[in-house]
Amino acid sequence: MGFLFLNYTTLEFFTGYVTVENIKLARELMIAPDYSPLIALISAVIGEVTCFFIYSSKAAKENCKGGIVYEQAMAQINNYE
């Protein structure tokens, strides 16, 4: 999860940099800038949000009553008593 977050965040910063440089170059050459790199931003944000949602829902199910992590913790507490 951390790797995906770092990867997507790096992609977002790089795409922003490329877009700014693209706009500068387009101004110098007097042509329309190419905004197609922004498509990468959309996919990165969607991927990041989707991965976080899947991870969060999985963790919530495991850590609540009836979840495997919760039940193992309760069993371990009961074994110590």
C-alpha cells in the first residue's frame, strides 16, 4: 500500500512538471499545448483512491468483531488469563 501511494504520488508530481514544461515550450513555439499527460493524473488518482478504498474495507472487516485479526487477538487475550 505504501509503495503504491509513493508510486502514484511520484507520478502525479512528474506529470504536473511535464505539463508545466509543456505549456512553457508551447508558448515559446506559439503552438497549442498538449494536455494529454494529464490523462496519467486521472488514472493515478483513480488508482490511488481505489487501492486505498479496497485496503481500508479489507482492514475494517478483519479488525472488527467477527474478523480474523480481531478474533485472534481475543483468543490470545483469553489464553493469557
